[in-house]
Amino acid sequence: MNALLAALALQVVAAGPQVLTLDAAASAVRFHVSHTLHQVDGVSRTVEGKAILEADGQVRTMVRVPVQSFDSGDANRDSHMLEALQAGKFPHVVFKGVGTVPASATGGRPADLTLRGELDFHGVKRAVEVPVTVEFARDGSARVRGTLVVSLEAYQVVRPSMLMIKLDDACSIAFDLKLGRSG
């Protein structure tokens, strides 16, 4: 998100902050968890978010995903995960972060940066650093990709069991987001 914002800042420095809105139809957040007996992958395409780029290259971001939108392709398994995640009590996973768009984030070249912020998951807020790669298109839109691995126990999620063996603690969250200019 930061690289996109840098490109926009270079184009309209005098125009003030630029707001970029997440295109949910072209974005996805995926998760992966492991169990001794199988691997589980799921996806949500119900993603909301925005990024605000200041003229100095500073960016503020927010991405929100409804817990109930994750789909692993197995309704029974998804029902158990919604129980474990207490989706009724904690309906969203939310990331809020800040960073600086590198000056090299222009001309359609991918740029790497780190967003520092807070992940609110299962009602627990923890500081995180999220490495992302941003690639800008000529129309000012950007593709933002990255992966974050979280500990379920650190977010106080009681890990489900199968045959008395708990789900692994690590949950990988990968995202592929498209943002475009608002308005």
C-alpha cells in the first residue's frame, strides 16, 4: 500500500493527502493452518480497507475482514473454527498500520516495505510488523501482497483438536489486495 501511495504523492504533491480504497472484487485474504493429519486453507473475498498517503510519503492503512467470511470449503470445519474464534463476539480481524513509501516505488517496479501497526484478532490487540510488496499500475492503482504468521495462542484462541491432537499454533495469513483512487 505504501508504494502505491508514494507514486500518487509524486503525481499530486500539492493536492494534499490521497485516499486509496480497497477493491474487494479484486482482493483476497487467505489463511493456512496445519494439523498432524491434514492442512487447511481458506479464503475471504469480503475485505474492506483504505490507505491514506501524505505528500511526504507517510501512509496510514486499515484493513478489515469479517471472520464469518472465511471459507475452507468444508462447512463443518468452518463452523468449528467460527466457534473457536468466537465470531459472534469478535466479528472482525482488523489491521491498522503506518509506514513510509520508498522513493523507488515508481515506474511500475515492485517495492518492499514494512507496515508497523496493530492486529486486532479474537479481541486481542498486538503490535505487528507486516512486510509487504507493492506494485503500482499506470492508472494509480496498486497491488499489495504479503504474508503474516500469527500465533493462535498469543491471540488467546483455544486451538481446536482432532483425535486429541490440537491444531498447530501458527496461522499464516496471506493477502493480495488491490487499491485504487477514491472518488
